[in-house]
Amino acid sequence: MRQGLRSPDAGRQREALVDAVRLRLAEAGAEPGTTEVAAALRAQGHPYGTTEVVELVRQLRSDMVGAGPLDPLLADPAVTDVLVNGPNEVWMDRGNGLERVPDIRFPDRQAVRRLAQRLATAAGRRLDDARPWTDARLPDGTRLHAVLPPVAVGCTCISLRVSRGRPFTLPELVRAGSLSEQGAALLRAMVGARMSYLVSGGTGTGKTTLLATLLGLVGPAERLVVVEDSAELRPDHPHVVRLEGRPPNQEGAGLVDLRDLVRQALRMRPDRLVVGEVRGAEVVDLLAALNTGHEGGCGTVHANAAADVPARLEALASAAGLDRAALHSQLAAALDAVVHLVRDGAGRRMAEVRLLRRGASGLVDTEPAAWFGADGRMRRGSGWARLAGRCGNDERWMTG
């Protein structure tokens, strides 16, 4: 390629070239296909050879319809998260914690901002000075969060949570070390017994991944109605109805929150009601639903430990005006178990299963039923007999 594109001004020159090609395609009403981009590029009068044109076409298409410099990371099946803090600060997570990617850079801060705004537009969301943040789902399922300056100090921040084309199977999670054979059999038995449960854990522990896998174990004759703020769950199941929330428009109207969606879901004849992430007042409607014959409901919740889940739900319910006594009364009859995930030196893995129980005080706490060490070995807790009885005393996972 010519020396001009290797100079310190190469990034700005390429940005100007991208803008010129984009304008020409817009004026011609052409799609940014390889042939169209190549023709528009040659029309700019740059004396590039065929090899150089092909490479620039690839780069231009990435800048115009892809994620620009981030495309190679998003194409890596091992990458779960891509984070951009600045032109020279790109990070990724391949399951072992965040790693800096020094060889991927943006020309300047404006290039980061342009990428964030283009991705937001592709997701049908607004991102500008009047609304300097967005949380959206890209067409390929990738979760986008972006914040513009001055809210983000210094530079636009982009966070991308990569969505797999298909969910993991239980055997794949076992091979990856996320579950032991006993743990996988136990989870299968819990789903088959129509237990209502929450998958808990911190950020990046694999809650959504595990939930999608478990939903794939539900019988094909059952109807799943999945409610999410941003649609991420893609279970391998023949009968899934997905409802997604919507933010307000520029006039502040049109908001559709999870409480609205849970209420609508109950009118759609669900065999299993699923809330992708319980994070607010929708916990009230979910618990009410699980108390009215909707067995086998499930979802995820952020919590540092399984024992903290009742207190976490109590805090969320208080925002909806439900007092402590009423919340615990509903909780005792609504949820059966908590499956807790951790992220440690052994990677993302299932750490324990706890059952919910109502104490003499009337408040709900958790009782340990099974622990799983980093080596995958299972240890029984005081709630083991109750869990075994509920799951049919299956010898495949009772041994240990």
C-alpha cells in the first residue's frame, strides 16, 4: 500500500476516504456491498492496485456496516466482552478476565464516538448530546452500551457483550469446566421437576448463558414466554415467545418496561415464564405470577452469594412499594431454588444450589443443598434430602 497510508495522518486520511465513499453510496442509493464499495473507492481517483482495493474494501465495509477495528474481536468465538475506554484502550474478555488489546486502536476520540453512534443507530436507538447513553441490542444479538462525553470523562465508552449464535448444551458446559457431570444431571432434574429458580451471580459469571442452556431442556410441548430489557436469551427450543422492553422516545413517551411485559406475558398462556434479568419492580409481578400456578418460572439476578438473594429481592420489591412481610410471604411460595455461579481461578462455574425456606420469623432465607468445588466435586448440604425428594431421587446426581 502507498506510503501515504503509513504516515501519522493515515487514520485521518482513511476516515476522510470512508466519509467520501459513504456519501457517494448514499447519493447513488447503493448498498455497501463489495462491488459497490470498490466502484465508489475507484471513483475517488486513488491509484490503488487490485490487492490494495480489496483490502480497503474490507476495511471500509467494516467501518461502514461492521464494528470497525473491533470486528476481529467480535468474530472470535472465545470472546465474551469487548470494552473501549479510549482510542488506545481496547479490552476483551475470553473467560479468564479482562485483557488489554494493544494492537487494536482508533485514529482518535471522534472515531470512537462515530462508531458508538453508528452502532446505536443500527440498534434503532438514539445517541447524541441530548441523550448521551444507550443500552441496546444489535441486529446480531450483541448487547451494546455506550456513553458519550462529558458524561463519560475524556472519551466515549463502548461496552459490547457478545451473543453466541446458538446456546451451549449441558455437555459443552461440562467440557468447558462450568459444570460437573453431577451438577449437569442435577440441573436437568430440577428443570424436569418444574422447580422455579433464579440463577444468581456477579457480572460476567455466565448467568444468561446457563439460563439459555436450561431453557433448552424444557419439553418441546411447553411454551416459553421470555421477557427481557434487551433480548439476549436465545434458547434452543421450538416454542419461544420473546418480549423486549422499549425506552421512551424523544418526547418521553412510549416506555415499555418489564412490569408491562410480565403482565402481558401472563395473558399469552405461558407454560414457563422467564424474566431474563430481575433488576427492579418487575419482581413483584414475577412472584405474583409464580404464586398463581405458573410453575417452572425462572430468571437471573445479580447477587454476591446465593444466601444474599432474598435480601436482594427485598430491596428490589421495596422500590415497587411492597413491604418486607408481603415480599417474604410471596417469596416463600413462589421460588424453590437459587443456582449460584462464581468466577474464580477455575473460570466461570456453578458453585452451589440452595433451597428457599421460610423460618419461624416468617422471613425467607436459603438452605444449602449442594456445593461444587473448583474440582467439580459435589458436597451435600442440609437441604439435600428435600432437593433429592423434589427431583425424584435420581441416582445419577445423588452419588457423591
